Amino acid sequence: MKKFLKKLFFWDSPAQGVFFALTLLGIGPYIIMSVLVDHSVLYIFYGTPSVCMCGNTEAEIGFLVIKASFWIFLIYYMFLTFRFYHLRSCESGFDFHKYILRFGLPVLLLIGGWSCFMWDLSSRWIPILLFGFFFILLPLAFCGRHWKIALWNIFCGGVSAGLTLFLLFCARGIDSEESLVSPVRHRIDLFLSAGQFFGVSLPAVLGVCGLVILFFFLAWYFLTARLLAAQGKVSLRAVFGKGTVLLWILSGIVYLIFLVLALTSMREVSQKTALLEKRFGRPLSFEEKSKAYYGNARPDKDFWRRAFELSRKYEVDMPEAFPVSEPFKYLSEADANLLRAKLKEAGKVSAEWETLFSAPIPPCEREYVFEKMFNTDLKNLNLMTQFCRMEFWKLYFALADGDTQTALVIWRRVEKVQNGLLRENDFTGLSVWMRYGTLRLTEVKMLLESGRLTVAELETIAGSLERMEKQIPAMFEHVHFGNSVFELGVLRILSDGIISRSDKIERVLFFPLGAFRFFFPQLWWYGLQLKLIVVNGIGETAFDKFDLSRGCEKLPIVIHAITGMQSLVHNFRHYIAELRAVQVLVCAERYKLEHDRYPDRMENLPLDPYNGKPLNYRVGECRVENAKIVWNTVTNDSEKFFLGGVVDTETVVPAVQVWSVGADRKDSGGLPTGKTDKRNEYSDDIHVIRRLKP
């Protein structure tokens, strides 16, 4: 045991021991980081698990392991350094050296703690003082006639450490909450300004900065070896022991392994991306996303200027028109009269708005570029949502007045407006397009329950519903392409960072880790693995073949491609299920007009998109939700306004019901979503109902 301890603490060769501990302090955490690259590498740079991993615990544990290993190696280095300089002080016989060793560190720590307490300084000053004692004060105090080597050593170490800390400080400051109101966020912009001055990109400037850090670090490292050899009165070769050489060989092997892995992954990613571009028939770029949005049309500024003017003039405070199973009971009589009066007051504006939207809707001017991928102007979608709500309630009151023809005119107009949204290629545009579709399905149920439709009108509605379903695959591909470009752009941010340009001011919003890919191939390989997961996830041929459970646990929160695809697939399946169910109701209504009764069962029902089996159909008693808006008077700053809320009750009515089993693929008998069945399990069935009694 004594022999092992003597070798562990280099009892017979203290200078070699100090240099080995110093090498271990730098290379040890590097090797451990390579092992834990999946869990902690981004945490080191950004300091928050929400940016790094879906699993916060894994990110924190990986970071803590690296941090703990660093402090263990630091304590080991401090012990060997203390012993080395203690032996030197005994040889020199100077009391100054003894006082430095005995009282230097306690005094510095006491001053640091007192300063933090009195002047409210950051506790980070204490580790800085600790490093200053071992890497500055002790080498200077014991340098003797080798003071030139000591000064050069301190200079090179200071430049290397200062630049490294500044880069980490900038990287962790960009995404922090306090950076939003402090200059920390913009210190990285110094590198951006330097790149603009020399005409190179930000990653190139940071790469050069990395080379400077590496040069001064190696200079400091070899000057430290030379200083230890001179102070220990041994040869420079004796300082580089077998342990030190072994650590460098091991780190070189790790570096080469990850470099080969990164190059291999880069080739695989390029192949998969090429296949994905072949599938879409165009490159995955923001320029192509812009072309896909505009198509052959051009934006019409005058059209949208007029539309926004009408939107601002239209001051009807309407409740959100979310579809419900009981639209005729959505409002109380008093609220309905109040809303009817407001719609009548805005009749001139709404009529002009409807006339404007009766013509083909041109694309709104929109800029799809990488630098603005998070703040693309989509304000026209809010306007179209407002128009959708207005038309819903106008159709509602037209049916309440028995004016079926006006209701059908409104319904056809909404169809034209929805078709104008087919150019949208992101989730926000898709959600508005689906809201139009869902409200149109609700309006069909309202038209059916009016009981005043003819066979010809039912055939017209059935044809329109068929066109709606035929639009789904093309819309999915359109949004799938736009979402793929966006998600690959998010991955590009991890590599190249992102720069925001507004009001002639440029700001770096994300630290470009790719600038150091050849210094840390672990980062490069990790980023390529994430990109490979995303490319594989978004490369499915159709939404009905997408695996909803694959790859999510490995993705950082900022990379939500797989979860985005899950949302996209779920929304389309839900939409298809409801659309097909409404088509069945239309067929049942037509059968009723021809045979004076609803069919007890129907043949050749459309397939359920969730399980591939025919949809379920029933005539009889059905449990339905009875949703009503309740308005409460709220006073805020001496101003009164109405705040609406929805109250759900449940009742049983005779009805025709068609339903899908939903995402859980369990048939709950067509119960409303969220209700419990006989097995006390919550239902997620997607059901549509045509009530037989008002």
C-alpha cells in the first residue's frame, strides 16, 4: 500500500508529479466529457438543461460528473503542488517562502470571502483567487533567477484562460434571463464586429480565436514544464513522465475516434438529406420555402392594406368560435341578441370585407430567411382568423332566422378563403387552415340540424367535403417541407449560431458551437447525431406511416422536430376522422330525405385513420356536451368589460352519431372526449352528432 501511495503522489519525483497532475487536470475532464457527450456537452456551454436535453436530470448529472472530476483532479494537483513548493522552501531556507505557503492561501480566501460579503460580489471570485494562488503567486514567489520564464508563463496562461472564460461567459450569457436586460448578451457581438471588419463570418472569427487560445495554452503548458524542471533541478525530459505521455496518447486516440465518427456521420447526413430533398423535389432551404409559399403568385400590398384597414374598423368583440357538439345552444338568448346587434352595427364593414375576400386571395408579403426564422411576420393569419369567426356567427344567425340560402352562401365563401390558405407551409398557417376546416364541419352539422337542406344542396356539400379530403395529402407535404426547413435551421443554429438583424443593428442570439468542431470533434459528432435523428424522423413517406414514439428522448428541447411531426400527424388524423364522420352524416341525411328515416346501419363506411377499420355509426340515444358561454363583468382600472368562459354540461338526446376510436385506438362507444366509460377510462373518441330534436 505504501508503495502504491508513493507512486500515486510521486514521492521521489515531485516535479514530475506536479506536471502529471496538471496534465490530468486538463485532459481528465476532456476524456470524461467525451464519454458523457450525449448528456452534458451543451449544458457546459449554455448552463441550462432546458436548452440541452429533454431529460433535465441526465443533463445535470453529466455536467456534475465532469465538474466533480475537475475538482477532484484540482485537489490532487494542489496537494502535489504544495508538497513540491514545500520541499523547495526547505531547500532555500527563506522565511518568505514559508510564510507564502502557510498564510498565502488562507489570506486570499479570507479577503475574497470578505469582499463578496461586504461589496456583494459574485462568489466566483473565490475560485479565481484560488487559481491565482497556484498558477501565479507560487510560480512567481519561487521562480528565483528563472523569473523571465515565470513571467512568460503567466502571460501565456493569462491570455489563454482569459479568452476561454470570455467565450464561455458570452455563450452562457446569451440565453440567460438576465441577459435580456443587461449588456452581457451583447459582448459576443465584439466578435461579430471583428468579422465584419475583416470580411469573414462569426464562426471563422471564433475559430481563429480558438487557434489563438490553443497556441497560448500550449506555450503556457511547455513553459510550465520548463519552469518546474528548473525549480526541481531536473531535466525537461524527466518532467514528462510515462503517466503524462500516456494521458496525451489517450486524449489523441479519443480525438481521432470522434473525428472519424464525425466525418462518417457527416457523410451519412449528407446522403439522407439528399434523399429528403429528392422526395420533396427541391432543396431544403429558406429560399425554396419562400418559393413554395408564393408559387406563381405575387404579393398584393394594396389588397392586404385594405384588409387590415377593415379588420381594424371591425370592432365586434366576439367569443372564440371553437366547434362544439351543440352549436345551437352555444349562447344564451341575451348574449345572442347582444352579439346580433354588434354584428348589425358592423354590417357595412363586414360586407366590404366579404366582398374583398370573395375574390382569389393573393399571398401576403413574407420574408423567409434563416436570420428571421423565429420572427417571420404572420400577422395576416390573425386577420384571417378574425374573418373566420365573423363568418361563423353570421351563418349561425342566418340559420336561426331560417335563411338557409344565406348560410350556404357564407359557407361557400369560407371554402374559398380556406383554399387561399393552401399556400401556408408552417404550423401556424396549418393551424389556421385547420380551424377553417373544423369550423366548416361544424357549420355543416348546423346546416344538417336546420332540416331545410335539399338533396341537391346535400350533394353540393358532399362534393365540397370530398375536395377538402383530397387537399389533405398536398397540404401535409407542403407543411412537412416547410417544417423540415425550419427544423434543419434550428440544427444549423447549434452549429453556426444565429444573428438577428433589425434597425441596422446586429445581435448574436445563439452561440455558434460549430466554430470549434475541429478542436472538439465530440461537439461536431453530437450535433450530427442530432441532425441524423431529425432527418430520419422527418423523412417518412406519409403521415399515416409515422412512428410517434421514436427518437424523442435524445433530442434537446430546442430541437423539436420529432415532437413537431407528432403534432402534425395527430392534427391531420384528427381532422380526417372528423371530416369522414361528417361525410357519413351527410349521406345519412340524404338517405333520410329519400326514405323518410335514418338508416339503422350503413354499408361501406369510410375508414378510421387511427385503426384502419370502418368508422362507427349509430342512431339512438347519445350522450352529448351542452356547452354555453357565461359572461362575467370584470373591472380593471375603472373600466368594465366582459370576460367569457365556457361551462360544459352533459345530456342524453336522440341523435345520429358517427365516431372514430381516437389515438388510443380503444372504442369508448362514442363518448365525448374526456368522459369516462364503463371501465372508468377516459375517452378520446372523435365523434360528430346530428341531433334529431332541438
